[in-house]
Amino acid sequence: MSVSPDNASWSFAHITDIHLGSEKSYRFDPSRNANWATARKQMEAFRPDLLLMGGDVTRDGDTHEWEYQMVNDDFASLPMPMFTILGNQDVGN
């Protein structure tokens, strides 16, 4: 991402510990997915230039490769670039 001299300001969103999962997950909590859906709508309205994801993206992604792939596909459809820091529940992905 670069900032041109004509537009020297930019914005970012920072989200962490969203713990997404599915009904097939060991410790599925549907409220986590609902919270992410709300945050995603807010970001799509706000349109930050960048999303910083602070780790613990999945609930059991270190155990279930399909869960990590589900989340990765969702992130790929975001309208802004995203950088992720791995959390303890993301290690191994």
C-alpha cells in the first residue's frame, strides 16, 4: 500500500481473536461467527485502506484444515488488503 502526496491520509481497522468456526468444530460458538459478520458489515461501510488481523482467526484451525480454508476464502472476498499475525490457535496453518 502506498500513500500518494495528494492523499496523505489513510485508515485501518484492527480486529483480533475472532475464533471463527463451523458446526463441525470441536468448540463451535455461533456468536463468534455472528460477531464477525457484524464487524465485516461495519468495515465494508467504513472502507478502511487496510485490515490488521491480530491472530486467533479460527477456533480449531490448527486441527481442522477445512476450517482454516473456510476462513481464508471468506477473507479473500474482503474489499481491502489484510495482514494477519498468527495467534496460538492459528499455529500450524
